[in-house]
Amino acid sequence: MSSQPYYNADGNPPVVQGTVLHNTNHNNAHIYDHQHAGHGVGAMEIADPSQSQQFHQQQEQPHEGGNWTKGEHQPRRCNDAIFAVLFYVHLGVMGWVAGTFAPRMFAEVAASNGMNNQRDLVEDGGGTSDSSGMTSRVFRLMIQSVHSLGYGALSASDRSLQEENNYADVTGTNDFDDMLLLLGITGMVALVISTLALSFMIRHAEIMIKFALLFNIAASAVVRLMFTRQSAPILTNRHVSTIQFTIGSLFLSPFAAIWGMFLTGIMVYYAYVVWGRIPFAACKIHTATTAVKANLGLAFLAYSSLVILLGWSAWWMVGFVSTVYITSGCDGQGNCEGETNGAVTFALMLSYYWTSSVIRNVVHVTVAGTVGTWWFVPSEASTCCSSAVRDSYVRSVTTSFGSICMGSLIVAFVQALKNMVHNARRNGDGLFLCVAECIMSCLQNVIEYFNVWAYVFVGIYGYTFLESGKNVINLFKTRGWTTIITDTLAGSVLGMLSGGVGLITGLISLAIAHGQGMVFGNEVGASAAAFFVGFIFGAALTSTFMTLVGSAVNTVIVCFAEAPQEFRVNHPKLSEEMHAAWTKAWPDEYRG
């Protein structure tokens, strides 16, 4: 074993025989302490503080990859505090922007809506005004502004925020009410399916992984057939055979057919390649879901974060639209005279990405601290609202909040910059911009990869962001696990489950829209809009829950690298499963 054994509170290091600890000599102890006010969940305490330096030196362990120092509790302090201060200042600025510009925009839109209603009353010779007109107009104004941002940040060729052809008033019920109905139904369906999936995954992780791989292959084929039939109505004839349909779709709708078959082929090939590593991924997911099940309060935290994220998105959209509305000289009809300032757009996008990332990473750090406690001291992390969950959350929003803000800001900056380059490439389509976007995407992936592992150490031990990243990378290098941690099957399967639930909710949304006569935009894109409303919202809800499991999986990997003996003592059955699966999947890299 390359990992230092877990020490008992009396100072005696254990020797593992089966599942029993036997003390053999006397040494300085380190224990997990969650009761002391100065310690966070998962933080390690030196029993004799006067000999902390000596104990730290004892943790240096040479291995084939170099030296590695086992994590230990850090003093209670606000790490990377300057970034927490910057985050709160930026929230204040966003609040001021929305509070200043939004009232002006709503007043002008309301005035314009009143004039339109008055004109309609005169033309119709009486009647009642449409009180929902303002809500519908503002709603479409927000949707179109974000749509325009994605296609060039409100460029000169897209002056109007409201295009009559694409965002005309609906012919049935109000589009805003329809949207709320679809979101409500798809949300409930997604919650039920994701909860059932998690319950099944805890007991049968390997079966669930295989099902996810096969389901996504089948679902992608069904969606391909559905949209091909819709784009080529002649193929809906019930006498058309499967072979005739496939050949006919290549002629009548070649792009949809070829692209759909390509995606289905990719999924089939991926399933073939990773099929042999399913037991390896299953044991990680099984261990992670067991830890989450023992601390189901984490699920409440995850869904609460989703509510906060939705609230932030709505608030940001109001601030974004009102800022664009005022700075671009728009009127109540959504017609704009001037250009949108690129610096303002970048700042607003940075704000959105930063805050969204902080919200998600607070959950990630909380999960890391909770699973770390479950790993070392399961008695303190074995109930729904255990002290591990509470203390880990408090730690993530206080002493470790600056570290979360720092890592999130780095990712958000690259993400916002990539978005600006992407918009510029849509307008110019230059080779340089294409290369720049590719570089930005690669850089974003590298930073996000670093952050995922760094936040585990932040949650368990309370290191600063940079210290956490350095320590966890050294840990993997020392253990020789740099190849093992690149295996993404577990994360891919969790993503597939989210996508699969999204497909189900998207199809349900499409069926409801057709049944109720809902129309979003023009008739050409109505079905696609209804489908994607259900797909995105259902996938987002499920992804929130699966991200919880993903964070637990990452924490399990880190803890298994650092403290396998503690795992063998506290969770012997799970430890045996992990050891067997990892040895089979990575016989050369894994040295348990």
C-alpha cells in the first residue's frame, strides 16, 4: 500500500486483519473531528499539535511517481477571500443594473402594449383589451434577445428583437402559459424518472449502465425516424417498409437521415468499446450512490441549488435584456437603433457563467466533504441530514467559498471568451476565429478537469484552491493513476441517463403541445421548439441529480487513492468489489 494507514485516537496505528484493527506501537495520531467548532467535515486533526511538523514529515511517502503528502486538516480560515469579495461585489452590480434598467424597459413595453390595445379596440369597435399582451411581448423579447446574442450579439443584420415571422402572437393559448405548463409537466416526469433510476442504480449499477447505453442507441434511432418522417411526410404512409423508409429518407431528407445514422453509429461504436469496462464503472457508481443514499440530504441541496440557479437565470435575463434594451436604444416594440457594446455583453456573460459555476461547485464541494466523512467516519455520515452534510455545506459557503469563487471565475472567463469568439465566427467565419474557438474549448476542458479534482481536496481538507489542485495531481502521479482517472465511462453513463430522461420528457412535451394545439413561433419550428423545451428542462433536472452522483464518484476515486485501508475497514464489502473490479480493468496501473 502506498497510502498511510488511518491512525486511532489513542495514537496507535492499526494493522488490518480482516476487518479488525490491532494496535502495534505508539505514534502521533490523526483523527477526523467534526464536533470541534474549528474543524470542518472531513478535516483531519493532529492529536498532538506540538508535533504537527514531525507528523507531516512522516506522511512523505516515496513511490514510483515521486513524493506525496497525505492530506491533513487545515487551520480554520477564509481561503482565497479576495475572490469571495469580488463575487459579492459583482452580484451587487448586477442587482443595481437590473433594478435601474428593468423598470424603464417594462414601463416602455407596457406603454407600447397599451397603445396597441387601444388601436385594436378602435378597429374592432369595442371589446376588452388583452391583459396578457405585455407578458407575452416581454417574454418573447427576452427569448429573442438571447437568441440574437447566440447569433452575433445583436449584430447590425439583426436590429429587431422581435421578428414577426418567428415570434408572432400565437393562434391558440398564450405562449407564456403554454411554456409554464410544459415545464411543470416535464419537471415532474423528470423528477420521478431520475429518482427511480437512482434507486435502481444503487442495487443494480451494472445493469443500469448497460441499459443506459442500449437505451440511448434506441432513443437516438427513434428521434431520427420521428424528425425524418416529419421532414418527409410522404414517408408516413403505413405501407412503406423499413428499408423503403431508410432509402427514401436519404433522397427526401438526406441531411437528417445521414446525420441521424451517424449519431446512432457513434453510440453503437462507443458501447462496443466501453462494454468491457462496465464492471469498473459500476463499482464506482455503486459505492458513490451508497454514500449518497446514506446522506440523502444532499439531494435536497442539489435540487435547492437548481431552484437558485433558475432564479438567478431569470434575474440575469431581466438584467441582460434591460441592459441591451437601454444601451441599444430599443423601443417598446423591440426595434433597436444602435449596436450592443461588446464589453458590456462580455461582462454580462461572465457574470452569468461565474455565478452558475459557483452554485454548482458549492454542491460539488459539499458532496466531497460528506463522502469523505462517510469514507473515514461512517457513523457521522449515515442519516439524511447528518452532521457531515450540514458541516460540509457550511464550510463550502464560508471558509472555502473564496476557493470556489476562484476556480469558478477562471472557468467562467474562458467560457465567456469562447462564447464571444463563437459569436464572432458566426458573423465572419474566419479560419483564425475557428482555431481560436478550438483552443478556447480545449483550455476550458483542461481547467474544468483540474477544478473537478481540486474541489475534492477543498471539500475534504480545506486547502486553498491552488494547493488542492497541486496535492491531488501529485497524489494521482504518485499512485500511477494518471491513466485510470481519464476513464470517463461513469460520467458518460450519468450524462446518458440525463439525456435519456430528456428524450422522454421531450417526446412527452411534443405530444402535449400537439394535443393542446400549442404553437411556439412559426409552424415550421413549432414541433422542434416544443420538443426542445421538454428535452432541455428534463435533462437539466436529471443532470442535477446525476451531477450529485458524479461528484461522489470523483470523491470515491480520490479517497480510494489516498486511503484504501480505511475503506477496507469501514466498508469491507464495497472495498472487495472495488479491488476486484479495478484489478481486472487496470491490471498494470492499479496497485491496491
